[in-house]
Amino acid sequence: MLPLAVITGTAGVGKTSLALHWAHTIRPHYPGGELYANLRGYAVDSPVAPEKVLGRFLEDLGVPAALVPVERERRESMFRSLLADRRMLIILDNAMDSGQVRPLLPGSAACLTVVTSRDDLSGLVAQQGALRVRLETFPAADAITLLRTATADYRGRDRRADLAELAGLCARLPLALRIAAERAASWPSMPLSELIDDLRDESALWNVLTADEKGGPEAMRSVFEWSYRALPAPAARLFRILGLHPGNEFGLPAVAGMAGVEPSEARARLDTLVSAHLLERRPAGRYEFHDLLRAYAADQARKVESESERKAILERCLTWYLHAADAAQSVIAPFDRYHLDDRFPAPDPQLRFDRYEPAFQWYRTESGNLVTAVRVAAESGFPGLAWRLAVVLRAVYMHHNAFDDWAVTARIAVDAAVRAGELDGQAEALESLGKSAFQALRLDEARDCHRSALAIRRQLGDRRGTAVSVNALGLLGLRLRRLDEARAHFEDSGAIFRELGDRRWTALLHSNLAESLCELGRYDDAVRILEAALADFRALGDRGSEGNALFLLCWARRGTDDLEAAGQAIGAALAIAGTEDNQVWRGHWLMESARLELARRNPEVSLRLCRESAAIQRKLGDRAREALAQDGAGEACQALGRHEEAVELHRRAVALHRGLDGRWQLACALHNLADALDARGEHEEARAAGEEARGLLSAFDDPGAAARSRRLDRLMQRG
């Protein structure tokens, strides 16, 4: 059994405090470190999905964001693999149920997991052998001791009977007791009996309003109201405003932007709320509500602020996130950013970033709030804001393989743009959803999205947008190996960008066109186009596009048998990947280096490069490119005469390709499998693989497909 403890009990009973205190005392026994996640099982918004927590844990364990796998199963596997040799403490706070917890459990008995929940978590106890600790409310004597200790430095000796009555009004719940103690300490000259009368009045009111509830809930709300009414007006208003924030936790800049005050003033008001125990201070300048207090703050906002004022506050908050995300994308992905219009002017104070690292760290910290902000904007009457925020995030998602958040926000954006009645927004949102679907290999959906976006842009007379959509359809044609169609799309798109004088996009279309020419075997034409594109990318400082053009140039040079120039090109591309520390680029470009080494008759080197590429793609969760790397490794093994190993590698590639929408790639892997089986003397199996490959190849009419078909015919004749 894995070391697992669960702390259960009602809201406000102190589960989190106990878990964190215990963790602090036992931390020296876990030198591997500590992982913490608030699962938000009882928050106003949705509980956190296990795959989201796993992604964050992997990054905390040192996995670059681009290397975090897409599928939850792979995230679980990587998480448990990384913890296999570590002695770590894992705290899973506010779990909804056992099902939310199980994917987050380590596989190592050296790690300890502590879970808190209002649920009994019977499944973890019965199936995982968890030790369960049920927290009850404080005994009367302990509740009195807590109140006396917390107020001793501020008040005279209050009567024990008064302290007992105050504890009873707080239902002896630690959260309520802390708040009550702070209120009493802030009025040292007022007899405790008078404060109790105030609280009793609040309790009577809540008992009328919540006659069907018993015990803790009405006591908690009474204490919240009692403490809230004692706040200075500016702090009380901030408390209400924060109840409208889309997420449960937030940073100082967001609070200042939401409240429309300077950060120094926002900090002073936050300090007041923290002192009153109405808000928790977290590391790295973050603040967090207890979920009960957040619900109470939102309720106060509904009661005190007019509907128009609530709407204005929420709009200011969402607009702040829109412009903060825009500031981040302009640094994280400057060449792919979406340029905001002036429909939602930036509020003061604005957030600025001058370097990649703080911009990415801000995005990583706020990623959950950003997804929630898109959803809240769409649901709260701000559809124009919702689609703009989703489209601003597109460039960041694209560069960091944030597939889950990308798909969620893109779908919301499409619907929001329709409700906003903004055709340009519909096109942008459809483009985002199409790109998300393309990367996730939902190719039919990608095609439909890009065609719809193209139709809207043509209707609007948007030449630039039209060219972007035509290029996207060209990339889809490349993926489906409709090479003449892809080439035509790239030529049409490139002509528009030349007309518009857009140097970077023109160079990008040259690169895409060159890729289609390489697939068609027109290597000399590809070399000529790529050399022109490279000059533009270097002049513009677009390192990623420069590296991709070098990758393609290696392919083209290899096709012309200029292996020395090919080696220079791919070496320069991999140097860029190393300098930029980009594993997505490196994993992709390594395969061209492997193909070059095979052409140079260095199969051992080729095999090593294929294996490295496959490992990277496995971590990235890119099954299509992992399959290509496995297939390439099989070809290297064939060249080495290691036919049994080659068969196994090609079979892995075939299995991976079968689950993807790639007939060409599957045909190539089956052809390679047939070659390896034939070399091993398994002619019947080779014939079966060859027949399937030949059937798939019949759908293609390009020179590469014809050449493969001829080779397969010769193989079948030998068999």
C-alpha cells in the first residue's frame, strides 16, 4: 500500500491548516521536496481536472512546458516515473472525491500523500488503504483557549462564560473562531458581551433566512457578516469586488486593475482583509479566498452593488486580463501575436513585460484564471471580450502545446463571436479552433473551421485574413498529402502577402511551398525558394522560422545529393533549437538529421538520433512524430542488418499511425514493415503488410507515392 492519509471534516473545521502544519513538521523526512495542489472540489467554479494538476506537477518537477504530454495517461506515467526515485511529500487539498485523487497518487512507497476533503473518501480508504483522520469541531475548552490566546495581547481578561458563548456562536469551527478573535482584538475597549450581542443579532437574522439549515453553516455566515461590517469602507468594498473575480486566487496587479486603484492602495486594503482573516495570503504575492468566504463576498456584491456596477467591475477585471495576456503574448510569441483593436481600452494600471521569463511565468501562474475568464466573459454578457481574450491566448497556446486550454477557449470563442455579431471575431475564433484541431489531429474539424473562416474573410473583403486561411488549408493539404492542392494554396496565399507587402508571411509561404516541392521531389526549386526565405527570416530575427527553413533546406539539399550542404543546414537548425532551449523544434529537426546520416551510410548515428527524437516526442505527447521516429529507427536497424529489431520498431510505428488520421504515414510504415519482414524470411506476413500498404497508396497520385508503389510491386513479385 502507498503511504496515504486523508483528513476529512466539514467546511471551516481546519483540514487545510492541519495538513499544512503537519507537512511543515515532517518535511525534513522528505528531502525530495513538496508538491501542493488545491483541487477546488467545493469551489464556486468547477473542480480542477486531474490532468491539469499533473501538468503543473510535471513542470514543478522540472519538465519544460513543451515536454508535458497531452494525454492524461502519459502524464500519470511520467509523474510516477519521476517520483520513482524521490522521497516527496504531496498535499492534495480540497478534493471533491476519490476519483479526483487517484490519478495524482505517486507509484512510490517512499512518497507520502496527504489529502483533505469534506467527502469521507471511502474509496481511498477501502481500495488504497488510506489512513483517515476525521476532524470534528473544537471541544468547548479548546475553542475557549483559542479565543483567549488570540486576543490576549489586545484585551483584558474576558470572562470565561463570555468566551464560551462566543465560541458557541461560532459553532466551535476554527475558521469562524479566528475571524471572531480578530474582531474582538480590534475592539479592545469594548466589553466582549457587547460584541457577542452584535453577533447574536446576526445569528438571529441568519437563522430566519436559513431556517432549514443547522449548526455550522448559519454560524459561519453570521461570523462573516459580523466581521465584514466592521471593515473600513474601502476594504469592505474590495472584499465585495473580489467576490466577482473569475477565480479563487489572484495577484496584486489583478486586484489593482479590478479595483481601479494604485497597487499600493490595493495592497493596503488586502492587508486589512488578511488581518481580518477574510482572505489568505499565499506565496509569490498571491491571495486566496476560502471557498465559503468567496461565496459570501459574491453574495455581498449582489446585495450592495447595483447590477450596472457589478457589470462594470467584472468588465474592468476581464479587460485587465485581456490586456495583461496581450502584454504576455507580445513577448512570448511576438511573430504570431494577435493585435488587439481598441474595442476594450486598457485599464490603469497596466501590466508590462520586458523579457520572456516573467511573461511566461505570469501566464503559467494565471493559466487557470485565464480559461475561467474566457468562460465567465462569455456567460456574463461580454462575448466580444471572451473571443478576443481566447484569440490573444492562441499564440501562447500554440508555442507551448497547451492543447487542453486551447481547445476549451477556442470553442467558447466561436460561440461568443457569433453572439457578439462580429464576423471578424468569428473568423479569428474559427481559425484558432482550426489550428487547435489540426495540432490534435482532428483533421475533419480543422478543415471545416478553416473553410468557414475563409468564407467569412472573403465576405468581409479581408485580404490578409483570407491569405491566412488559405495557408491553413495548404498545411492541411500537406498533412493529407494532397500535394498539388497544398502547393496551389501556398502559391495563392503567398501572392496575397506579397501584394500586401508582408515580408514575414511571404517568407513563411515560401517555406511552406518549399516543403510541398520537397514532397514532390522538386528539390532544386525548393533550394532556390528556401535560400530567399532564410535571408528574410534572418533579417527579421525570427529564429523559429529560420530553423524550420534550415530543416527544409537540409531535406532539399539531401534530395540533390549535396550532403555536405545538407549537414551544414541541419546543424545550424539544431543549434537554434539548443540556443532557444526548444524541445519541440529539436525533436522534429532531429529526424532530418537522422535521415541525412542514413544517406551518409552512418546507420548507427541515425539510429541514435531517431531514438532521441522518439523520446522527445513521447514526452511531448506527439504520437504522429513519435511514430515517424520509430519508423526511422526501424530503417536504421534494417541498414545495420538487425532485422528482428527493425520489425518490432516498424510494428510500433504502424500501431501508432493506426490511431491517427494519416493514410500516407501508415502506408510508409507498412511498406517498411514489409521490407523488414521479407528480409527476415517471413514472406507471407510481408505480403500482407505490402498489400495493405499498396491499397493505401492507391489514394495518392504524386511521384513519391508512385515510386513507393513500384518498389512494393517488386517486393510482392519476389514474395
